[in-house]
Amino acid sequence: VSGLVVAMDGPSGSGKSSASRGVARALGLRYLDTGAMYRAVTWWMLRRDVDVADAAAVAALAGEPVLALSTDPDAPGITVDGVDVSGPIRGAEVTGSVSAVSAVPEVRTRLVDLQRQIIAESLPGGGIVVEGRDIGTVVAPDAPVKVFLTASAEARAHRRTAELTGTSVEAQRAAMARRDTLDSTRATDPLAKAADAVELDTTPLDLDEVIAEVLRLVKERS
Ligand code: C5P
């Protein structure tokens, strides 16, 4: 089976989502937002009144939520137990709790399995662009193209503030720093650049330039 996997990792606000969708569109590939999966499980846990700080409680229920995703880069979306949660998973409540849930090994094992399944199913159709924190290191270590996106804390906070309403750059900077520290220091599959990933600092680049650079890497490496 031939098919391309493009791994796109990096911290929040590095421009991963827009760039990943743009690259998928340009190449006619599927698109998988693994962050949405961790967010959907978190939404489900909060809905069930699970204390997300209680790792044992989260682990015990990790197998319960049933996820279904669209991998269309023009219409990404996700349901849990049949409920469309594409909007609610972007809210402050889920964003504030997702790092605790994604640190639980039982949650990761289950979602990594599902991610590998989705990737395998995409290969006959040409392949997939996968964005997350551990794609190049854990989920798809054999991906021929691995990009690690970064941006200055300033640029990331500005971008995220522009996407949201009712928040300040300062509040965003603090919230993102907190989430990045949790994601980078957890014991299981932390946010990390794979040894063979190409680091791309998006601070001085606009979206089209980031997409063009990733497309150049794809041409070079696949
Ligand atoms: O990318 P996004 O901000 O939607 O990711 C939400 C959270 O999901 C991250 O802060 C991280 O805790 C978790 N995540 C992860 N592994 C991934 C993708 C996301 O742990 N591959």
C-alpha cells in the first residue's frame, strides 16, 4: 500500500491546524486533528462529572466514549457517542482540562490505536496529514515527512487571541504557557520534536508561506 503520511507537531498556537489543513487540501490528502480527539474525550469526562485531576477515575472510563471523525480538510468535525462536539471542544472549560486528561496513559493508548487505524485506512486513497504533539515520535514514527512547528510566545498568544473573543493577549500567553509545560513534561509521550523532524519557526511567516515550505519538504522527502 502506498500513501503519504505528513506528521505535523508543535505547541498550541504554532499554526499547526491551518497549515495542516492547507497542506492536505493542496495534496488531496485526508486530515486528522488528534488534538480534537483528546478534547472530545475531555468533553465527555466533564459531561460525566469525572474529576479530571483524578487520573485513576479518568483511566477507568477511558474506553467508554465512542469517537467518530471526519477527515475531510474542508469539513473537519468530531462526534462523541453521536453528539457533534466540534464547537464545545474549543471552549475554555475543555481547553483548561485537556492536558490533565491527555496525560493519562490509558487515554493515550486508546487514542493512539484509533489514530493509527485512521492513518492506515487513508493510505490507499493517497495518505493523510496528521497534527498533534507526538505524531512524529509515537503515532507515526515512520512518516517520511515530519515537521515541528514553533513560533515565539508573543506570536502564538497574538494568533490565539485573534481567534477567540473576550480574552487578552496576556491571559492567552499565560494559559498557553501552562498547557505547554503540562504537555511537555508529562511522563507519557510528551510534546517533543522527533530527531528526524524539520523544525519550522513560523513567527515571521504568513500561512501561505508555511504551507509552501511544508509542500517543498514533501517534494524533497517523499
Ligand atoms: O492541538 P490542540 O490544542 O487542540 O490539543 C489539545 C491538547 O490535546 C493538547 O494541549 C495536549 O494536551 C493534547 N494532545 C496530545 N497529543 C496530541 C494532540 C493533542 O496530548 N497528539
